[in-house]
Amino acid sequence: MKTRANAVSLFCAFTLIAAALGQQPAALAPPRPGFSFPQKQTLTYAVDWRVFPAGTAVVHFETTGDRERIIASAGTIGAINLLFHVADHFQSDFDIQRGCSYDFNKQTVEGRRQINSTLHLDYADSKSILNEKNQVTGQTKHLEAPIGGCLTDLLSGIFYAASQPLVLGQSFVLPVVDAARTVPVTMKVEGREEIKTPLGLFKTIRVQPTAAAGVVKNRGNIWIWYTDDDRHLPVQMRARLFWGTITFRLTANEAK
């Protein structure tokens, strides 16, 4: 059971890292002047559990008009995949100028568990709308909750944070919509480090997200290393949880 739980949690870690970016907080601050979100880029991350290669995560960016779309997938490889197959897919749409999320969709396959969910943010009616279906049992869920202004979601929040000034020793708060609630997430800019990945050596800024609620509360520590330049590209992400450490390292950055 422990091995299966670790395998499931392994690629839930992609969501957990995002959720750590996750009462009613202030509305989302707009991106800093001159910042550009990635366009037609694909980021590939190798994922390790402790010292073992465990999977791959791929993040693709598309831009249409005033909207940015992030499409991400995470799946197990090797022995972990044989023990417990995981294949998760995420999609987020948000406004480039303001950063406001509009839609966040998830399709999760974790062993026998298969859940599809859609989260829509209706700013005109000030509410979030969640629809979820268990593909195995056929059970469905519909939830609506009030929202108060511009919010980010669990996926785009990782990359939206790059649009903010990352000033050493300072913090900023992101209002993150998580299912039927909004969670304020504090992003603390802790320090500078040189990080080595298969793409080379990067000068980075280390940021620690923390939240008083949500799926990662009291489960460990999360860090994201952004490049110390105008892009603030996340080249490494780490979740140190009670059952072990999951690390995402950037292995490819392609324009396609």
C-alpha cells in the first residue's frame, strides 16, 4: 500500500506544487510592465522521487489574442509505472494582460482512479463553477462558490508568479482558486542559488510558497527556483513531503 500511495502522490506532486501557490484575499495584481509570458514554448521536466527516476512532466504554452493557454501532462516511467500507472493532464486559460484565470481543466488517471473536472471562473456573476465526473463509477459533482475579483488557478499560478517582481527578502500574496474556494498563498523570495540541470548551470531566485489551507497544508515544504533574469523561468521545483522528496528539473526548452 505504501508503494502505491507513493506512486499516486508522485504525480499528484505536480498539482501539490501548484496548490502550494494556494477569508478572501485581495484580487490578483497584474503582471509587471514589459513582462511577456512564454509563447509557443514547451518545457520538459525530469521527475525524481528521492534518488530514483520516476517520471516526466511536459508544459506547453499557446497564445491566442489576449488569452494564454497552458497545457501540462505528467506521467510515470520505469518501475514506478509498472507498479502504479499515472497519467495526468491539465489545461489552464488566463488573461495575459491581467493574469485572471478563466478555465482550469483536469483529467487524472491514477491506477483505477479516473476523474475529469472542469473549473470555470465567471467574473460577471462573481462565482466559480466546478463540474466533476468519476469516469469509473459515473458519479458527478457540481459546486458553485462566490469569488471576489481576479484570481489565478493551481497550474497557471506557478507561471503567473514569474510575472511579479521577485525581490530578495520580500513576499507577495496570490489569490488561488482551488475547487470551490479561494486560498491566499504567500510567495516568499528566500535567496539566490546556482542550480544545475541537464540544460546547464542557471543563476536562480528561490521562492517558497506557503498556504494556511488547501491540499498541501502541514504536508511538507515546497520550493520553486526561477531564473534570475526577466523571464523568471522555473528551472527546478521541489516538494519535500513526509514520504520523500519529489524534484522536477528542466531538461528541455523548445520553441514549438
